[in-house]
Amino acid sequence: MTLSPADTRTAEAARPVTPSASFDGPARAAALDSTLAAATMLKERLHIIANAIAGRVAFSTSLGFEDQAVFAAIAETGLPFDVFTLDTGRHFSETLETLEATEARYGRRIRVVFPDAAEVESLVARDGIMGFRQAVENRKACCDIRKVRPLNRALDGAAGWITGIRRDQSAGRAHVPFAAWDAAHQLVKLNPIADWSLEMLEAYVESNEVPVNPLHAQGFPSIGCQPCTRAIRPGEDIRAGRWWWENEDGKECGLHNRPKSKDSAA
């Protein structure tokens, strides 16, 4: 029997993804991307990911709207993904309360990853407690120590990395695939709700009674560290409240658009 191109892609994506000397990560990720695009339900996509990737699959949750929906589906399927969140030490109290409420709702612990205390102390000694507002370079250094480096540690050795990124979150994310090879971390990066609209997300959260951060109802569609996040104004981009004192073009903390850091200097 001759397989069609679509069948060939599905069969290729179904093979467990395990890096080796001859492993073609980009090709395998592309095949998995096609398979995920053909699926319509979030839980179906999560099962596809679990079956396709051999080894640890991690899900990094910010406890925001998108990630809460993804975690709800993970918890309800019982899939053994490694779920963790980054505690930067600067979160809103509402974010921590959302973490507690989510664990209670689903009876599943979310691993909390912290930055290196010595690195944080060194950064604050150099730039000051609010030094990240003085220069873009300072802010990026703060994000690097409080978020990027802890993420790198949490992803070390993982074969897959699930996120809650959606294409209509910002112009810079408009072409996010369902699966892509992340050469910096040497794993497959997976975005199972990449094609969801805000309306689809809101309907899923409401129908499944997913716990959400109360700040979302107060004009915070994107929630990061408390000193670096404000409510948005009518008509603003949903990420306009992040690092609002900076230029509006391509504002990111470095978690999703930066090579893996190998040095430890602040």
C-alpha cells in the first residue's frame, strides 16, 4: 500500500521523538506540527504530544489565562507532563493565590522553580531594587536572572516543552507553529493552542470552570511581575501593559525568543 503525503507525515510524527546522533529534530518537529494542526481538540493534541515524544515533556505555566486552560486539560487527561512555574520573587499576590487555587481544584502539585539567590542579590547590588526601569539592558538582565536561567534549568534534559502561546497574543507571535525544533534547548517546543482566538479561550475556560487570576477581570490580559505589569487601556495591544515604559516593538522577556544562556555572570 502506498501512503499519501498526509499519511506519511502522520506516521512520521507518531514515532517517539528521541534525540540521537542521527536525529533530525527540525524534520520530526515539522511532521508533528502537521499532525497537531489536523487535530481539533486540545486534549487530543496533548495525547498526540504524549505519544510522539519519548522522554520528559515539560509544561511551563505562568498561571495566566492561556496556561490555565492548558493545565486544566493536562490535569483532566492525567498525562504525566512535568508542570512547573517560575517564581521570580516579584509576583502579584493574586498570581500566588491562583497557584494555590489551581492545585486545590485539580489535586495536582505544580513544581515551583526559583532563581538563584546569589545571582539576584548581585543584580540588585549592581542595579538597585528597581534598576530594571533605568535601562532596557538592566530589565533584560533582571528577566534573564529571574526567569530565563531558571527556565533553562527546568528544561534541562527535557525532550519537549509545552507553552500556552497563541498567535493573536501579539504581532510577534502571529506565525507561531504548533511544534518546532528549539535548537537552543535541543527539544521540541509545542504550542497546542496556537490557533485559538481569545473567544475560543474564554469559552473553554468558562465551560470548564477553570480557575483564573482575578487580575484578568481588572484589565490585565497579560500578567508578569508586579513592578513590570500594568492594566491596559481600551484599544491597546494585550501585551501593552508589560514593560510599558519601553518601546512597543517586540517586547519579550527572553523566555521565547532567546538562545539558551550558558554563562552565569550578571
